[in-house]
Amino acid sequence: MTSTILLADDDSIVRDTIGSTLRIFGYDALVVEGGQQVLDAVHQEIDVIILDIDMPGMDGFQTLEKLNEKDLGIPVLFLTGAGSMDYAIKALNLGAYDFISKPVDDLEIFNAKIKRAIEKRHYVLREKEYKAHLEAEVKAKTKELAEKNKLLKEYNRRLKASTINIIMTLQTAMEEKDEYTAGHTTRVTEYALKIGRALDLPAEDLAVLERAGMLHDIGKLVVDVSCIKKPGPLSREEWGWVKKHPEVGKNIIDPLEFLGREGEIIWHHHERVDGNGYPSRKQGDELNLLTRIITVADSYDAMTSKRLYRQNMTSENAIAELRRCSNTQFDQDLVEVFAGILEREEGAVAAA
């Protein structure tokens, strides 16, 4: 492919002579007489620009500054007969590629400089093409990775939801074996979320609270149903088995790393703020807020739900019991928040 050289010189004799020389060497010569004509004629298909320095109107330096603004990456060779070092330094600082002395006496050197400039141009074009290709490839790969990551996140979300649903199904099946415990986890979860919303907890904490409420008794899967349905007091051995369910529940949840916070709540939902609960005898602020919420909700439902071995309490009596046990078994502030919720709901029902 023939290379195109753009030549600018205000001297018609120089233009004709150098233009003819370029054509003899097999180049397409585009010849103009000034800097503005260079700016008007230049385009991406130009391989090399030859500029005279001393041109009226817009000299070679000014023309090169304007070319730099276009950022075309075309090598510029200056035509000069001045031989001034100041000119050379200024030209190099502006990004000139080389110099050609006039008159052009040594045609071999002249052609060699043109060839090197063309090679430079081709290198610039290949580099630009490579960068463009690389950028396009990076964008394509980034988009592909983003799509795969989106699919992976969705798959992970569904897997987590499916895992939780399977565990909850097992727990629900266990509850349904005993009419007296059926629906317990659902009610505990509802009560806990009411407290959480009243406290204006963040959405993430509410999600943890909901999952912990639904899974808090999962450890009872290993407790003999005869203990749960026993009409009378449990023996020491039976009570020992029942008391293991928080720790067993945590062990069931532990392999599911995404349920780490829920596992902690499950483990400690039978602790007391005075440290007399089980299994770890934690107390006060050692128990996180969500655990203390579940404890209140769980105990209230246990008191107001009918059991084979006792009559259930009324909501009023259960609230009174929660308050009586505040600061020993339950967090007093949470009890008052929950009591306020229940009393407002009962008042609304009575008014309706």
C-alpha cells in the first residue's frame, strides 16, 4: 500500500522539488502552502507530515501545536535551513519526529528519514489498534464476568433459600406431630419481627431475626417427641435432653456459614440476662440484641400457647409475667417495647 506524505512549504519551488522527489520514491505527495491548509487537509490516512518552519500566517511550530490537539499520532518532520539549536529544542519539545535540511542534497538520507517516519506511523497505528482491541476484549470479559457473577449470586441466593426451606420444612413436620406446638416458630418469628420493627432495626438485622426465629428450635429434631408430648413433668434425664436442643441447633446450622449470626442466636435463645440460663450461662450485654428479642418472643408464645401438661396464659397474664421477670430472665427495655405493641394491638381490636 502506497504511503501518503503531506508536505507544507510556502516556497513553490521547494514544494515542487520535494513533492517530485517523494513521488519518485513511490509516495503519494499531498502538497500545500501553509499551516492552515495542513490542518484542513490532514486525516488518518496520512502517514507522515513534512512542515517548513518559517511559513507566513501559521508557522511550523504553531501548526504542530494544532496537530497535537488533534492527537492523530502522525510523525512530523521539520524542513529547516536555519540550523538553529533553539529551533531544534523547541521542535523536539513539541513532539517533532525528525528534521530534513533544505535544500535536500542527500536523497538516500532523505528517503531513509521518510521510511523511519512511516515505520513509526505504522507502529503507532498497530499499537492503537491493539489497545482498542484490548479495551474491547476487556469490556467484553468484564461484561461476561458481571453476567456470570450475577448468575452466581442468584444461584447462591436460591441455594441459601432452598437450604433454609428444607430445614424449616423438617422443623414444621416435627411441630405438626404435636398439636400443642404447631405454629410455634411462625408466631415467635412474627413477635420478634414486631419488636425489631418497633426498634427500627436495619433490614439486614430484620432478615437475620426472621431466619433465627424460624430456625430457633431446629435442635428439637433430635429430641424424642415423647419428651415434647409428655403430659407430666419431665424426668431429669428427659429435661437434660431437651436442654441440649440449643447447642444441637447451632451444630446443625454451623456448616451453613451464611447463617453464622443466626447460629449464635439459636445457641443462646434460652439464656437469661442474669446469667442463669443455658447452655452457656451468658448474661446481660454478652447476649446480643437479636438474641434477647427472640428470648422475649419465644417465652411469650410458650406462655400463651396451650400445652398438654398445662393451661395457657392470657396475653395480659403473660405480659405481667414478662414484666415480673424483667432484669432477671428478660431485657426490661425489650419487654416494655413488646408489651406496648401487644397492648396497642389489643386496644385496636377492642375499639373495632
